[in-house]
Amino acid sequence: MTSTAAAVRLARAPRPARTRRRLVSVYVVFALMFLAIVVRVGLVQTTQAAAFVNDGESKRLHTTKLPAGRGTIFDRSGVEMAMTVPATTIWADPRLIKGEAKETVLAQLVQALGMDAKEAQQLATKLNSNTEGFVYVRRQVDDDLAEQVRQLHLPGVNFVAESRRYTPAGDLAVSVLGSTDVDGKGTSGLEAQYNDTLTGKAGSIEREFDLKGHSIPNGKDFTTPPLPGNDIFLTLDSRLQYATDRLLEARVIETGAKGGFVIAIDSQTGDVLVMSNVRVDPGTKQAVVSTANHSLVDAYEPGSVAKIITASAALEEGASDLEQTWDIPRSVVSQVDGSPSTGFKVDDRVITDAENHEARQMNLPNIIAHSSNIGTVKLAQAVGAAKINDYFHKFGFGSVSGLGFPNETPGLFPKFENISKSRRATMTFGQGIGVTGIQLVGAMNIIANNGTYVAPRLVKSTMDLAGVEHLSPPSETRQVLKPTTAAQMNQVLQGVVCFGTASEKHAADINGYAVAGKTGTAFKAQNVKGQADGYKDKLGQYHFVSSFAGFAPAESPRVTILVSLDEPQGEFRYGRSGAAPLFAQVGAEALRALKVPPSPPEALCPPSSKK
Amino acid sequence: MNVRRQEVAAARAPKHSAPSRSVDPPKPKLRVVPTLRARRRRASAVGLVGCTLAFGFLIGLTAFQAQLAQNQIMVDQVARDLRAEQLKFDHSRLQVAELQAPNIILARARKLNMHPAAATNPLSYIPSSPEIVTEVLIAASGGPQVQVPSASSTRPDWAAYKQITGETK
């Protein structure tokens, strides 16, 4: 009992000062620690809050780009000619492919994607990079192929959904449609011209995901839907285009030409139904559809087809009528070297006709039917050089067609003041000027369309997202000839087919339809240094462009067609033998496609007219 | 000075008067106070109800969250389905486009042993029945917009033409 009391007394004894100091120190330490925590929490919640929120969001928030589909290009009947389809891009992160796995991954990718040695080498170089975190394996492959690669479960190989441009009919009208780059931007043709219309606006999905890739309930979820580009409806007829491509390819091979083009337009509206361009591949010697639109971007000397302008001017200006006869002097081309020897002299140049003949009299229909250069020059002289020059411009030469096609050339048409007298003479029959195919077919169409020029048109309408079709404005028109003059020229051009240069072997005949047209056999400029004659090559040989422009049915024209072959060989070098038969084939296809009824028998060439 | 202060203090001091017998002092209101046991029982009941409510609220909240999560899974599934259907639509559209392509049609036709005609011979109409001709032409062209060729328009008078050109054939 005594000891317990002593212990209580000891416990209640006053604490020594040292103990108190220790306690105070502990309090202070804890207080400081608490203060530090409070300060830290304060900082985290105030000044650093935004940074932490952003950091967290960046880990949870995933933004997926939603590519906007590029608009579809349809033909006049609504058949897809160029469209955007889903595709998958395969990419890899080389840093995630370790050691020996690189070779395995490379071998499997090469095999699955069917890469050649060069591609495989390029991929190997990419995969061996230790610094790159992103390299393309292959862009825009078919989904099926991508799925095959996906099933290989290769480390470091990833997939991203993209889209690619696709032409269901292969190379059909590729020279008109043009192309896009790998990012879907138009680089040539209509794809480039209408890039803004076709291009959509990309969208995105911003959503919070957990570590397992599931979206977080009540998390951020922003979706900006993509806006696809507008669709375009062309005036082209895809089936007619296809048939023409094949016919032109066959004709180019048959005639030994370097290439050629065909344009067919609706005579009344100017709608381009066919624009076919074919070139011979120098390697394979096969005729293939060209990616370049030679009928719009290349200018060439049209030859005798241009005589329709001179003759029209003569009728329109009253310088000649159909019956007036003109003295055509003797014309002989030297057989030794092809140089002109006898003919009609203009300034320093002797104009001759293609075929030798004695002096004779010809009226305007005969001059055109037999394609007399001398007669044409005489008609032009009767009209006057300045007026003829004006008519060439009125017919659309020397200026772009209005299609707005990329790199379309206005042709080569020098200022009147700068043209020599002899060149003014040769211009009247289509030598010494450069025109495009579209200009030439437009000029011929003036006669088919009762003297009214109608600008060609390639785009019929566009369709917006809401499905509303916006029709393209009607083609620009202007009256160039009086309807009576056009009707007279129509008859004159029917004479070319029935009695004239195109009558041989029924060259331009379309069974059941009356046809009007004009042949053209033009020298092709060579401009070889040291060669006095600009049309001769190094070997002293001439090269030709064979053309035929015409329309059908002549009594009520529905389609106007130009066929032009670049350097057909031998007997095919003439318009009548090279281009005219193809005109007849394409014309028959076009009239059938347009469901044009046949001409009345009285309108057809009389049976006795054919040679 | 001190005397004066004492006088003033005395004067200000309240004068105590004898309490009046007519005014009763206010009595506090009496109420029945539950017994301690009853109070405890009531507190227990309140606590129990509170806990039940809180528990129910938490259960409800959990259920709500579970429902949200379930809906979110459905939303994810719908998004996946949408993407799959979109892809299916794109593939179908592609197939239709390819089937409409002229080269495919021609290839199929050739497989079926179909070949283009060597020549086309259009039927000529009967010149003596212009009304019938007009009717047939309109029907053939699919609408009344067809331009029926008139006898006087641009049809050449071949006899006159031959006279002009001097053709003898």
C-alpha cells in the first residue's frame, strides 16, 4: 500500500522541461507537415488544377478522326465512275518490334502483302529504325487483305481505317476524271477541277476510355459528324465511253497510229457524251486508255476540217452561193520529193490540192466535197482575210472552251496582224493554226445546231448532302451563222459523205442514218532543225493527223462527233480512210445509245452515189 | 469629494419596495417528458430509418451507376454495329457499282456466250403514213420531245444537188 502511493506520487510529479520541449517539437513537426500537405493540396486544387485535369484527360480522352467521304462522280445515268471506298492502312511502331521478331514480322508482312524485292527492302529499312515510332507498311489496302494481316497478330503492327478513291470500271474515262493523291486530294482532271466540291469536312469522336478500351459512362463524349463531299453527275455516258474506248484502241492498232481521241457531244445541249483518249504504249505496243486528256490539253493542226469555217463564212457573207463556180487552176504535186510544183500562188507560197488535177471549175459544195485547198483559199479571198480571221474566232478557235478543265489550252492562233499572207491562206484550210479537239467538235456543232454555238459541258449537276440536285447552268450559246447558212452547210457536208472525200468505201456511213461531215488530213509539224520544210522529219518524211468531224442524223442532228488519229500509217493517213470509219462505228453506237430513230429513206444518200 | 459620490450613488440606487401580492410570477409550462427508455427507443428508430434510407440511397445509386454502365456498353455496341453496317453498306455499294461497270457487264455477257452484233440494220418507217411514223417515233424515243424529221427541213434535194455539183452518178 505504501509503495503504490509512492508510485502515484511519482506519476503526478511535474514533467520535466525536457519532455515538454520534446512534445512541442513533435507538435511543430506535425503542424509543419500538415501545413505542407495543405499547401500542396491548395496548389493542386488551384494553380496546378488545370494541368492535372489536362493530363488525366489526355490519358483517358481519345480522339478518333472520322474521315469525310469524297463525293462520288456519276455518269449521266447515275452509274458510279469514281467513288470512295473504305480501306485500311497498315502501320508499324518499330520500337515495339524487338530483336529477332523484326525479321519474322518483315517476312510475314512481305508475304501477306505480296511485296516485291524493292518494297521489301524499303520496309526492312523502315522497320530497322530505332527512332521512328510510326512507319507506314502499306496505305489503303483492301479490308479483306488487312484482315488477313490482322490475323497474324504481329507485334507493333497496327491498323487504321481510311478510305481510297476507286474507279469501278477501271480506266474508263480516266483522262477526264483525273486522279487523286493518296490523301484523297484531286491532282488532275475533274478530280482537281472540282476538288472543293468533292471534298468533304472531316469529323471526329472525342470519348473517354478506360484502360481496357471501354468508354467510360458519363465520361466526355463529343461527336462531330463528318460531312461528305458533294456528288457530281457528268454528261458522259459510261457505256458509250467504254464502247468508244475499245473501238478507238482497235482502230489505233489497225492504222498503226501513235494514238487518237474521239469526242462526241449532244448537238443541241453541248453535253459531252464521250471523251476518249488512247495512246500506244511504246513498251508493249498496245493501245491503252491515256491518262492525259489530249483532246483538251494538246493543240494540233486540224487540216481540211477547218474548211467548214471558210465555206460557212463565204455563204454567210454572200461571197458565194452554192451554185457559183470558181476557177481552180491546174494542181500538180511533184512526185519526186512531194514539194509543190504547180498550183495557186499566194505571196511566196504555192497552194496545191491533195490530188493532182487539171484546171477546172468548182462550186462551193464541190470545193468542200472534194476538199480543194485552192478553192477554199479562193473562197476566203472573196470573203476577206480579216473577216475569215473573225469567223475562226467566232467558231471558237483561239480561246478555251469554257469547260474549265485543268491545263486546257486555247490552241495556237496568232494575232491577225502578225500572220503572213501565205499563212493566212493556209489557215483557211486548217494548216498554220493549232486547235484542240473540243474546239473543233464545237465548231462542227455550230452547223449541226442551226448556226448556234453551244459551249461544251462536262458536268450536268452536283448533289449536296441533303440530296438536292443543283443543275449546272445551261451552256453558253451564241448565234454564229444564220440558220439558213447552217442548213446550206448541212447539205454541203452531207455531200462530202455521199459524193465527196468520205464516200469512198462508205467510209462514214452509219447504216440507216443520214450523215454530214468533213474529212481532214493534216500535216503534223515536226520542226526539225536544218529541215526547211517544218512538216518533214529528219528523214524527210511527212507525218499526218487523220480527222473526221460530223454529225447525225443530218436532218435532225443529235450527236456531233470528232475522230482524230495521230500519225496513222500508210493508206490510213487520210481522214477518209483513217478516221471516217471509226466515226461511223462510234456514231452507230451513239445513235443507238441515244435511241435516235433512223432517218427517212429520202434523207439517206442515193444508192448510186457511192464509189 | 468621496462624500458627494456616495450621495449620488445612493440616489441612483434602486429603491426596493415590498412585492405586490396581486401579480403572480410567470410559471414555466409543464409538459410530459418521455421516459429515458422511450427516448432511446425513438432515437434507435430514427437511426434505423436513417440508416435504411442511406443504405437504400446507396443501393439505388449503385444500381443507377450499373444501369449507366450497361447503357454505355450498349452505346458502344451500337456504335460498333453502326460502323459494321456502314462498312457493309459501302461494300454493297461498291459491288453494285462494279456490277454496273461496262467492262464487267461485257465480261459476264461473253461468259454467257453473248457477242456484239456484226451489223445493225435499223427498220425504216413507212413514208406514206406520217401519223403512224410520228406515233412510232415518239414511242421509240420514250417521250413527246422527239424531233420528228420534217420533209422540208434540211433534207437535201439530191436531184438538185447533183445538178449543182455536176455529179453524174
